[in-house]
Amino acid sequence: MSELYPPIEPYDRGWLSVGDGHRVYWETCGNPEGLPALVVHGGPGSGCGPRVRRFFDPARYRIVLFDQRNAGRSTPHASEPEVDLSTNTTEHLLADMEALREELGVERWLLFGGSWGSVLSLVYALRHPDRVSALVLMGLATGRRAETDLLTRGLGVYFPEPWRAFRNAVPAAERDGDLPSAYDRLLHDPDPRVREAAARAWCDWEEAIDVGGPAGPSRYEDPAFRLAFARIVTHYWSRGSWLPEGEVLRRAPELAGIPGVVVQGSLDPGNLLGTAWELAHRWGPACELRVVGTAGHSTSGEGMAARLVEATDRFADGDATTR
């Protein structure tokens, strides 16, 4: 199949109370008796949208989507300035995924994640290998500081004008330091004008480096989304995503028993570090890396959707191999 499956609507949805005042939104689509698959969205803080349901055959999959803490339809929302993000960490998100699995009565599920969602999926698989039937990943990241440093500083040589605006949006004394930390402080400033200006500058940079991104109206035009997204992503990146440096790549051989497909656009700026190739090499024969020559970071890039649907179709057929 070369196109996405037709649009579908959830047959069930709800909010799961996970502690600390958080309620995590979830929904299920497709076949209630199908192969369980969990969509792990990116960002951090992007939330899930309806398009991602269409990467799965609804006759063969039980498709589960959820919005991570403070994002999307989960509450409280990070766009509310008084919201405390201290109980939104990688460990909290991993615990939420396990709580959701238990709530829905799932024994094992396929994880489908892109960008930050690939980080979270990989860490979950390392922590709970017996709960993961397969991994389908795209726009790969592993949570290393080198990756976030590339996205916030290294890419400045490729996008000099947008990066100058991005860098100059923080106080002069912080421009040569850790930019996510500088933005994190601005996004929690008591003055709403300071918060909004920082959110706009951060999201302008995100759009500038999204080579081959989706056409049409930008999600960043929504002020609430813009502020929540920028607050959550800088909250994570300024703290190393609460992961030991290099943990995912170092432990990747432990994934040898889990089949996986990594679909990577060759024009994705994150490829400059070779992360997808290094992960596939360390993961071993169970992982297949598919490079799409004309695509960037987005799943909207040419050829990306077809390769992702091929991967989910194959696992729905019961193919646990990668060749």
C-alpha cells in the first residue's frame, strides 16, 4: 500500500488519572480485538492528532493514542502559566505508559514513535522489553545532549538568519550558553508578553529547520499550542531529558530480541550526527533502517508515509523479522 488508510474515529476514549493532579487523555481506534499499537507522540509536548491513526490497518490493529502530560487534551495544560511542570519528567511519562497499558488490559504492544516519541519508545522498550512486540520509529532521536545541541546551535550554520533571530531572542548574557535553559526561564517569566515572545521565537526556529515539513496552516499559529509546546520541550531539553548521557545507544544491543523498523528521511537535519545509522548498527539484525531519499524530519515528506504503512502492515501480518 502506498497511501495512508482512510480517516477513522475513536471507538473509545477517556482520561486516566496518573497522580500529581494529572489526567492523561487516551483514545482507541480500529479493531478492539486487533494487535495493540501505542502511538508515542513527539515534541516533547506536541500531542497526538488524527492523521497518525491512518498509519495502521484499522481492521487488524487496536490503535491507542495518548497525549503526554500537560500536552494536547491532557490536563492541566502547559499553556496555563501557573502550571508546575516539575512532575512532568521522562520517568513520569514511562510510568504513565505502563499505567495506560494496565488500564486497557494490554499485555504487549507495538510502539510507533517519532522524534521525541522515538526516544520515549526506545527507553520504554529497554525498561519493559517483555511488553513490546515491535518498534516502528521515524525522525530518530535518542535523547543525547549532542542531538539537542545540534538542533539549537549546530544548525545555525545551515540556517543563519533564522538562527540569529532565535539566539538574539534571549538576553545577551545567555546567548553563548545553553539556549534551551535560557528559553525555559523566559517561558516561565511572570510577564505574559515575555512568555509569548519567547514561545514565538522558539516555534519560529522549529519551523525554520523543519525541512520538507507539512504544507498548509501551521500548528504554531495557535497561541496555546505554541506556549505549551515551547514550555515542555525546553523543560526537557534544558535538563537532558532526565536520561544518562548516551544511555539509549549504549544499551541498544539489549533490543536484539525486539524487531524494529526505523524510517529516516535523508534530509532530516538530525542525520548530521548519524544517530539512526549508529542505533541500527548497535541494535543488530532485528532492526531494519529504511532511508527515504527525498524526505526530511516530517512524516509528510515524500515516501515516508508509504514506508511507515509498509512496516505496520508487515507486523500486523505477524512478520517478526526485518528482511
